Amino acid sequence: MVSMTSTAPVASHGPVTRKDVARYAGVSTAVVSYVVNGGPKRVAPATEAKVQDAIRVLGYRPNAAARALKLGSSETLGLIIPDNSNPFFSLLAHAVEDAAAELGFALLLTNSGGSLTKERRHIRNLAARQVDGVFLASVLFEPDLEDLAKADIPCVLLNNDRETEGFNSIGVDLAAGARTAVEHLLWHGHTRIGLAMGTNVSNDIDGRELGWREALRDAGVAEGPIIHSDFTRLGGYLAGQRLLAGPDRPTAIFASSDMQAIGILRAIHEAGLAVPGDIAVTSFDGVADAEYSWPALTTVEQPVRAMAAAAVTALVGAARHEPAQHRIFPTALHVRQSCGCPDGNAPQGA
Amino acid sequence: MVSMTSTAPVASHGPVTRKDVARYAGVSTAVVSYVVNGGPKRVAPATEAKVQDAIRVLGYRPNAAARALKLGSSETLGLIIPDNSNPFFSLLAHAVEDAAAELGFALLLTNSGGSLTKERRHIRNLAARQVDGVFLASVLFEPDLEDLAKADIPCVLLNNDRETEGFNSIGVDLAAGARTAVEHLLWHGHTRIGLAMGTNVSNDIDGRELGWREALRDAGVAEGPIIHSDFTRLGGYLAGQRLLAGPDRPTAIFASSDMQAIGILRAIHEAGLAVPGDIAVTSFDGVADAEYSWPALTTVEQPVRAMAAAAVTALVGAARHEPAQHRIFPTALHVRQSCGCPDGNAPQGA
């Protein structure tokens, strides 16, 4: 057992420093740092106990603000996402947090709630806090980055499929992903394929809409109806009701997010129709909810963990001094049952 | 229009201060602070433009680390949750972030992933960063708070229905909530009511298990089967399969989380049985997923926003100097269809 008895500090000069702790515990100052900060490297339990004992005995108290002033680093990163209640973004936030923690960075999480005003306020706030970098999943395809540039804070654009001169950006090929989901419905023989498209703050056409259009054009199939609505369950539900009520009801629907698809499933169930028998559905994102909807959704999966790791590497990791780069990750169609395929698979891990 | 032309700084002494900016813009230093920090009070757009112009002209750059050192406050709070991919916790995190932002605090979000080791590392890390306070949704009913107490960092225990001497805590009455969900199934005439109970790191019996037991005992009904499994969709799916396969299949199941209930619905669908016709289901939490499952879940709702607001008030708001208090919030049964009630309601907001 480690003794908890209070002993007079061995060093009597000024406040106790990390160096004092290291000397007392017989370890390097780096090891003290790992113990105090909970990383980035692991410390053997016995060594950790020695350091913790030294901290107690000496009454060492690390001063984060003084340290930040000295290092010129707060060891903190900011993340701005449009909506934490959307599981795609909470998955992304989780993955970014894990990857940042590996390098010893903590994450300030902010939600813009889909509002450009709030997004700008968050950017200014993070700049004022002098975070070491910002991950921005903007509500715009081309966000205003002046405040970050002015404060000299590096930024990685997340969830962005467009290139922005001078900025690192990470995204997926939305159009190519959408194509695979629509082509799969075409392969099942559908020729009336509707689109439930989420609404963006920008007026630019979303890559998923382009992909849907291209797949139909290349197959020589006429475009089905499009309904624009929120990227949410409720948005999908309302879009589903409108798609079902139209004069030329589609036999298949591609939804631009899993959340919308879940709302569409509800609208179809309520109308007394069957999925995929009466209407097939495919969607985009690949969140856990898609696996547990009824029927389970065939969806285009985004490689969230790989994207988060690349974002952290570009912002504060090995690639931080390299020129800004636009990285597009490939998606993969995860086939389940909502498209009409037989699927006897149990959930992952079962 | 505000002139963007670069002018020589009006003050030539040392670095530009907030006071210089205030004088140049003709506003108070508080207003400069609101603009720089994006709150907590709103500033009229015209005034904000004047301040931004002054910042540009004078080349003012706020120094967060110096400010923290001077104020003795990082204006940052920490939040530790067990699992950000559980929508209940992402909802809670979102609500805490909003309530903290109202008071000008940013939020460092960390996930323990259900691991006590990780939780302890996060606590130490947040203490080292000298956050102004920590919200801890622990994996334990009685977490180890020594590190926070040692660093003199106030803490509010979130999602905790037990009282911990000397600490603010916020929770719901799990047993009372579970009772309402089970009593509702009894009211529907069920007499074989199973329990899918989440597994806690502590060995203590969860309030939801007690509530289920008490409701059955008071009704003179024998206890149905209990399956303990993870508080996740997969945990529920596996519990559902076991409950269906047992010798005395229950006609109703109470699940201790909405996530488990969603997994149970999948197991029931896959077995070719109907909900609520063959098996009724009720659950606990009240997340958005419960509204969009098929059928929609009757669930015990936790008042997440009110709990988050109370937690922020206790930690850094009006109640921060009051003695520590244990606050238990009431839950409400939200009746939908999975219990057997008719429900013609469209989703909220439709």
C-alpha cells in the first residue's frame, strides 16, 4: 500500500513543479505529464501509483492556464457540428474525441443547431479560447473561415465534399455513394425511384441529388418525384407521406440520410404498405439505427472512424505541417433488407 | 458601412487590451467581452460591427490562457458520460451544452465507454485542465470523487438516483418510473411480464429492477423472467431472443432502456410475432428513437432539459454557493402503441 501520510515537501523553493514530482517518484517529467494528463502514453499501474503518491506527498497541483501560456497551447481542440441529436454526428463526434485523446487533446464540443449565426458565434468563441485547432462540420458547403484565419487557428472542414483553397477538408463522395444506392434499386428492377432529399442551408445542389439523377439518367429511367425536407426522422416522415400521396407513387425511395429513411418507414407502415414488398427503401450514412429499423435499412456507409482519424492527423498529428489537402473517402453499400434483398444476418456482434 | 481601412492603433503602449477596443468602439468592456466570447449576452448587430471593426483596426487578440490565469477561471466545464452513441446520453450532453453556453461556459465532452479506468483518467485529465466544474454521469452509483475533491473542482453527479454526501446530484426516480411502465402493462391485463435489465458496473440492484418487482408484488402477480444484458440495441436483441426462447414466454416485456426495447422489437419481428398483439413492450428513457420505432414505443420519459438546466445552475449558476443537494426529477409515461393502446397521434411537430 502507498502511504497517505502527509510529509513535508522535499523541496522548499516556491511552488512544487513537475520536476520535483519526477525526482521524488524517480521517473521522467514526461511520465509525470502522462499521469497528470491521462495520456497520451500509457503508464504502468505501479509507476502511476508512485507518481500519484509523489503528487499527494508534495502537494503538487498542475496549473493548466500557466502551462497553456508557457506552451502556447491549450491542448484543446474545438468541434462544431450541426446537430448532436443526429446519430451520424454523435458518432462522428465520438470518433473525433477518441482520435484526439490519443494525441493528448481534449475536445470542446459545440452544436450549431443548423444555424449559421450560431456556427459563427461558436467559431469566434473557440478562437477566443485559443484552441489549438477546430474541426468544422459546417451548415454551409463553403463556410466563412475569416475568424479562424484571423486568429491563426488551423481548421479542418469535416463532412465536406468540396475543396476549399488553403484548408484541409474531409468528406465522402456523396454523388458516388448515392449512385450505388440508386443503382442497387435499379438492379432490383425498380423504374419509379423517388428521392427524399435533405435541405441544406446552401442553395447548391447536394451530391446525393446529383448521384440519384446520374444513376437514373445512365439507366435510361425517368426521374421519380423529389421531396426536399429536413435531414431528420420527422423530415423523412413528412417526405414519405407526400411521396405516398402523389399521383405516381414510387415503388422505391432513396433517402439522403438514415434518419429520413426511418421517418419514411413509419409513413409507409402507417399507410398499411409493406417494405420492401410495396416500396423498397435505401439510404445514406450507415448509423446503428439503420441496423435496428424494421426492416433493417440497406444504406451507404460512411467510414466515420477513418475520417475522424485523418482529420485529427491533419489538424494536430503527423500531417499538421503538410500542405492543406482535400480528402475524399469511399463509401460502401451495406445491404440489408429494406431494398428487397434476403438477409438472414443477425446484428453485428450477435 | 464600417470602414475597413487600416488605421494606426490609437494607443501605442504595449499590447492592445480589451479596454483599448472598448474605447475605440465607444462601448463598455463588457460589450467587447460579449462580442469576443459570443455571449453570454447578445449584442445588437450594429454594435457588434463597431466592436469587430475596432478589433481589426487595433489588431486586438484576446489571450484566453492569460485571461484564465487572471480570472482563475477557464470558463470551461467538463462532462463525462458513459456512452455518446446512446441517444439518451447524446441528448443529455446536448442539453447540458446549451444550458452551459447560456452562462458563457464551453463544454469539454468525454466518453468513458462504460469503463471505470477511462472514467478515472477523464476525471484526472479534466482536473489537470482546471475546468471550473465537472458533470459526471458515472458508470458507478457511488463514483470515486477523490481526484476532483483534491483539485478543489466542484462536481455535479448526473443520471444518479442515489444521494452522495457533500455532492450535488441529479437523477430520476428509477423505481417509480419503472412502476408506472409495469403497472400500465398490468392494466392491459398482462400477468407474465418479463424484464430486460441493463447491466451496471456496480453490483447494486438498479431502481428499475426494484420498480418492476414492486409493481408485480403489489398486484399479486408472479415475477416473469429477468434477463440481464447491455443497455444497448444489441443487448436488447440478445435479451429478447432469450425471453422468447424460454419455457414460459412472457406476454409483455419491460425494457430498462429504449435502446434495449428497439433490439427486443427486432427479435420479436424476426420470430414472426406481433407487437403488441403477441407481446407488448414498454421501456425507459424517452429518446426520439422510441417515437420512430415500429410500433412506436410506450416509454418512461426523463425530463432531460430540466435536469441539465438544474445541473448547470447547481454547478456554476445561481445555486453554486448553496449546500449540496440531491435532486430527483419525476418521470412521465409517454403512451404510444407498443403497450397495446390505440395511438393515432402523428409524431410531435408533424
